[in-house]
Amino acid sequence: MGFSISLVREGKLGRGEAQACLGANLGLPGSGSLMAGRRVGYGQLLVAAAGLGLTLVFGLLFVVWSIQNLEQLRAPEADPLDTLADLWRHLKWALAGMGLFGVAWFWALVTSLGILRSAARQ
């Protein structure tokens, strides 16, 4: 039983296939672009994976830190600005990862709209 993974030639998609590529790109940026034969999907996948990785690692570190410092964070006598500074210091990289994934998602959305437009012309 043979099995092959290859990129579809650009411009050979029907409307339904283009919509499937849009759905795939909304779920995992870059996957639908690759399904449509767009090599830009590799970059989208790379950026999305980097964003997910940053969010996962630093998000888990933030959760651990916040559990360890829960009493300090809830203390009524604590300075609110110091508490916010601590929160920001431990949360900024997880937020950066979310932003990076958002960039990949938007990039894939723009590519998907181009794929839909080219499928509509055919």
C-alpha cells in the first residue's frame, strides 16, 4: 500500500478544497497553506510552533510561580504596583508566545483568503 505526501500544484483547487484549506489554517496555521501547495505554509507552521512552544513553557512556569506566590499576590498590604510588576515579569514571555501564534494565524488567514480568491476565479 503506497502512501505519498506532496504539495498540490498551485491554482488547481476547487472551491470546496479551498474552504477546507481555510479551515485547516484556522486550526493550525500553515497546514492549509501546505495543503494548497503554498510553500509559505512551512514558515507559518514554524512561527505557530514557536508561539505554541513559548506559550506552553512560559505559561506553565507562570502557573507554578503563581501557585508558589499566591499568598503574596493576595496580600492586602502588598503594593499593587509591585504585584503588577511581578506578574508582568513572569507572564510577558507567555504573552509573547500568544502574540507570535496570533501573527502566524493572521498570516495563514491572509494566505487562505488568497487561496479562496484564486479558487473562485476558476
